[in-house]
Amino acid sequence: MMYILILLTAVPFVYGIVDDRTMMEVISGQYLGIPDAHGFFTGYWYPLLVAGLYRAVRNVDWYALGYIFLQVCCMGLMAWRLTELQERREDRDRLAGRPGRKIHIWPLALIVLWMILDIKPMTQLSFTTTAAVVAVTVIFWYMTAEEIQIRDLVLLTVLCFLSIELRFSVFCMILPVCGLLWLLRVWENKGADKKNLWIPAAPVLAALLYVAGLFIGYGSEDWQFYNAFNNTRSLIYDYEEYMFPRYEDEQALYHSVGLTAKPEQRICITIIIQRMIVWISLSSGLF
């Protein structure tokens, strides 16, 4: 808590990218007049929770507080795990008759390193960086589990769910790492740790809940049309510094979204269509 208070007094907390600002305005109700659970770039269940908080108390930035809360919780989980491991080590040293260490350098060093590296994600809030913090916590918690317990299965499922809800692509990034760690653990203990065999259920359950949320929140024909349009828009807009790539250099890209001639005119038409879709959506209550 002191860490957060020091950051608040020294560094202004802002939204890292315009996408987060836009999602906050929609979820909080600033954009539409009432809180709405469609986060566009996230899953459906987490924005639904945040929108519910806005419905209960409107004059609080629940969107930003949610990201800060998740990062603080992840930091707390890592500190708890390091303390737990150190206590177990001390117990083993005591039983073996070895003198205990008065200063625990490695746990302290890791906590300080975390606090330094987390300054930017904490002060420049973004759904991507928060998802990355949660995802790293998944890997850390599983790596440091000496023996899988029920609490580990529950916690890893919750963390996987939060990671995939905040950013699907970030969740996918940790799957190969977690899969390799799981296979190594199975090979080392020859399947003796029965609860470890249930670890794959955590990401699978998280993914099923995520897909169910997409079906409920974005399953309508109107939303499917919008998502298809938004994916096409991302192919054109989301480049370094949000500049359009030269048509001569990226003809395959432009052709893949139907821009085969006079790209400047076609892009102008795309922007007009985008504005029309937003206007129609607001008029028909799509959002």
C-alpha cells in the first residue's frame, strides 16, 4: 500500500493508450449515458463486473481502480509466495541443524525488482500491460509450487480467466510456456502428483468461460458485423505511430481487405462507413 501511495504522490496515473480511454468511457456510461459491458478489445465478463460497479457508484473511476487492484493483488501473491518459500527453507534448515539466515536477500531483491519494473504498468494503465502482469503471475505461481494443491488449481484458474478476459493474445502467449513447464513437472515426478495432472483444466475452463461471454455479449448478427469491420480497420490503422502503410509496399495487405485500386479514396470511404456504423449503433441501441 505504501508503494501505491508513493507513486501517487510522485507520478501521475494516466491511461496508457487511447483504447483504454475509449473503453472506460463506454463501460462507465460517459459515452452512452448508461454503463455498458462491451469492452470491444476485452472479454465480456470483466467489463460486465466493472459496469456493475459504475451502476452502483458513478463518481469513481472503477476502470482504473480495477487495473490497479489486479496489479497490487499480483504483487501481493508473489510476495506471499516468496515469504512462504523462505519459511519452508528455514524449517528445513532448522530440522537439518543449519543456522538460519537473518537477511533474506533473494526474496527482497525480487520484490524490489518487481516494484521497479511495475512503475510504468502501474502509472500508465492499459488492459494489455495489466493482462501481462496477471499472466506473469500465472507462470510464477506455477513454477514456484512445490506440490500442487486445491488452492493452486483455483487460483490459477482465476488468474487465467482474468488474463484471457483482459487480452486474449496475452493469454495465448503464456500457453506454450505453461505447457512446457507442465510437461517437465509430469516427467520429473512420473505422474505422482495427481493434482498436477488437473492443471490443464485451468486454462481450458478459463477459455470456455471467455467464449461463453463472447457468445452472450457479442453473438448477435449486428455485433458480428461490427467485429468483422473492426478487425479490418485494425489491419489498416494499427501500424507504428498509427500511420498508413504505403500502398506500393503493402499491396497484399490492402488487397486482403478489398482495397485493390485508388486506396486513398477507398480509405476515406471506410472512415465514412465507420462513422455511419457508430451513428446507427447508437441510434438503435446496439451498444
